[in-house]
Amino acid sequence: MLQGLTAHYLTESNYPATRGETALVLTAAGGLGQHLVRLLSRRGARVIGTVSAPGKAAAAEAVGARHVIVRGADPDELTRRVLDLTGGRGVDVVYDGIGKDTFEAGLAALRPRGMSSWSVPPPGPRHRSTRVPRAPRLALPHRPTLVDHATDPEELTARAADVFRWLREGVLKTAIGGCYGFDRAGEAHADLQSGTTTGKLLLQPGH
């Protein structure tokens, strides 16, 4: 529910990207990332996804990512790859659930007046990245939360109804990357932190 509702407000309210626009989704093989790619592709947007390891690229492609970039240690390379794929224009919107390690790279990959959702507070709407040389531009950062997009029972019910309908229709699918017994909780956290998993990891009694 949390990831489904988050993907809903990001793609339906925060920035409803549509045909002719390009979105950059970081961690495109993760649980939320896969939902975002599916919904953005459904709206007709071109999606560039990033993953942390080559083995995760197939998962992002399977849900609709047009291009998949394997992130390396150099954030400037990520920006260059995105700019190459967009002919130097940059993307219309960035969805970044990683944070400070990709903040500058995502900002530099935005088109003028593009929108970015970050997991860390941005330094201000007039921040200009200098990591990759480009003409000065104004980027519009945004740090939305689910609380701001489910302010009353009616709004929450409407969003949840869409999520459940999308699940019934197969628009959204929950990708389970692994199941662990409670006694293997430490192993599950280590696997999640390693960046090698895709989808959601579940803790189950007696598994």
C-alpha cells in the first residue's frame, strides 16, 4: 500500500509525465521503482531507469524502462549518459529515492525548469549544479510526502481505489525479491543493503 500510494501521487499529482516527456527513475528495479516505471510508461512517458548492478537491468526493462543505466562510482558519468540519451536536453522529471550520492547528478540531468523529487532536502530552487558543464538553468526541486497527498479520508480512498484497480488489471504487480524467516532478518537487511536485490523482501514466520 505504501509504495503503491507513493507511486500514485508521484505520477498522478506531483508530476504527471505524459507522451513526449522523459522521466529518470533511480533504483528502477526496486519495489517503488518498478511501480514508477510501470505507471510512467502507461502514461506514455519515456523512462530512463538506473540500477546498481548489471544483473538488475532486466528487471527494469521488463516493467517498461526504455533505457537502463548501471550506476557506477562516478556520478558525472550518470549525468553524461542521461544527457546523451536526451540529446543534451535533459529529462523532464527525476525520481530519486537514493539521496546525497545522486543528488547532484540528478539535478544536472534535468532540463531547464524540470522537476525533481529527492529523498533529501534540496539546497534551494535556484541551486545550479556545476558537476557537468551546462548552460545555467533553473531547476524546480520538490520533496513531496504521502502525508501531503492523502490529507483526508476521501483523497486516501480515491488513491487506494486506483491502486487496487491497477493491481486487478495487472497495471501494477508486486515483485517479491526474496522471503526470509524472522530468524534471518539480519540476512535480509544485509542483502537489501548490498544493492543486489530487486523488488520487495519479505519477513515471514516459519519460512
